[in-house]
Amino acid sequence: MAVDRNIPILIVDDYRTMLRIIRSLLRQLDFTNVDEATDGATALRKLREKPYGLVISDWNMQPMTGLELLKAVRADPQLRDIPFIMVTAESRKENVLAAKEAGVDNYIVKPFNAETLRAKIEAVLR
Amino acid sequence: MSADTAEGWAGPLRQSDDGDISFDALFVAVRELVTKLEDRVNELAARVRADVDGLARVIAETRRELRELAPEELRRRHLAVANGELDAVARHLEEATNEILDACEAMERLLEQLPEPRRGPLLAQLTRVYEACSFHDIPGQRIRKVVDSLEEVDRRLRQIRESYRALPARPPAAEEPRSLLNGPALPGQGTPQEEIDALLGHHRNPRR
């Protein structure tokens, strides 16, 4: 089944440069309907304002971490079904398990390549 | 029977045949008792004096080491410099990455003008550059961890300073060998290239 390349994606990272890199890689993969947020609270507000088909979030952010954002999304009846991919340098097993327990759909460890990003997105959107 | 026990000390008193205790025997017994007590007290006093001397040496050595450590100087000079340098590294890294991204996006716009068969392989190479740029986040996070560690060291040094406020000041440090004069300047602190160029223009080589 083909993946809808026009699906609205929200990318969340407190490093603007990283947002720019992810947006560029998504563009290379033909995902062009991309919005961004630099912290968890802003992301949550945007998610409540407009329907998104996918969230790609960093973990290490202040004041709301990616994990806290994920938990808030899963706790909100209106947002709970949005696919959520964590993109992070946190590669410890306990981190991955904590994200899994919170309901993450996929987990990408930085640094990553376009192929990994494509594969993970397609896996959660199919 | 041990001479250190009451029985031992009372021994001379039992030497009288008629059962009476003579003055001489009593005197000898008391003198022996006093002598033994003095010996014991002197022995204990020497031991306590040695312990106190040892403790005093340890305290003096700790104070000397803390003075040598110069917590305030470490904080103000070395830690502040290290923090500033690391901040600058992170900032330069981010600036360089954004420069690369600017160039990539410009190239992407140019590539749109090429026909598809030629554009594909070039876009693939561009993707590799974008992927390589994602490295920037990793050293950035490592630097943040180092900065956190330095802040912890700073906090501990402040605690030491508070505990040993009365420490005498360290004598001025000897000139340290330097591999660079000042090293790269932090943003806003160095002389801009334009000013350097202007300075060189005002001081032309007289041999020309």
C-alpha cells in the first residue's frame, strides 16, 4: 500500500538546525506538508489546533521532553491515535523501553540517514 | 600474678610475718603504685600527643592542598574559560551546519531546472550531505554534557570555598607556558577582519 506523501507531519526539536535537517530529508523523501515546533508545549498546542498525520519528535527538550509530549498525546482522546516517531540520541535500552511503554510507534537513533527515516515513516503509516 | 593488678601492687604489704603492715612496706607499695600510674599516664599522654600531632599534620596538609588548588581561581579563570570555549564551539558548529544547509538548499533550487534523468543522481548526493549534517546534534549534546559536568565541578568548588573561607591567598602563579598567544577569540571579543585589514593598511611594509 502506497503511503500518502501529502500527509501533514509535525516535527519537534529544540534545535532549529535539526528541524531544518529533518525537514530537508523529508523533502528528499517527497514529504512536503511539514510543520514544526521547538518545544513540547508548542507541539501539543499545534496538534490540538490542526489535524496531523504524524509526529516526529526529539526526546531531549525543555521544558516538556519528547517522552512527556508522547504521554500527553496518548492521554488526549482527540490525539491518542496519531502515529508518533521518536528521533533521539538516547539509545539506552531503558529509554527505548520507556518510549515503547508510553506508546511510541517507532524510534530512530541519531545520527540517522534518509533511508532509515523513510523506512520508519512508511512502517507507521502503512 | 601481674604487677598491674591490685593483687600485684599489694604484694609487698603481705611480706610482714606478724600480719601488721609496716610503714616501710606501705611506703614502698604506694611508691610503686604511683610510679606505675605515672608510667601509664605518661604512656597514654605520649600516644594522645602523637595522635593529635598526626591529626594536625593531616589538617595542615589538607589546608595546603586546598590553598594550592585555589578553588576561586579555578572557578573564575579555568572553568569560566572552558565554558566560554565550549559555548563557542557549539555556536560555530551550528553556524557551519546552517551554512552547509543554505548551500544545499540553493543547489536543490538549481537542480529543479535540470531534466529528471540528470537530477536524480545529484539529488541523491545532496541527500547524503543532509544526512551528514545530522551529525551536528551529537557533538552539540556531548558539549552540553561536558558543560553540565563543569557546572557540577563549579558547584563543588564553591562549597569548598565556603568551607575554607579563612584560607590565606595563594601566591601569584608563575607564567604558564602557552601553545597559543590567546587562542581563537570568542565571538564579539576578537578583532574583526575588517579592522585587522585596516590596521595593516595603516602600517604598510616600509620595504615596499
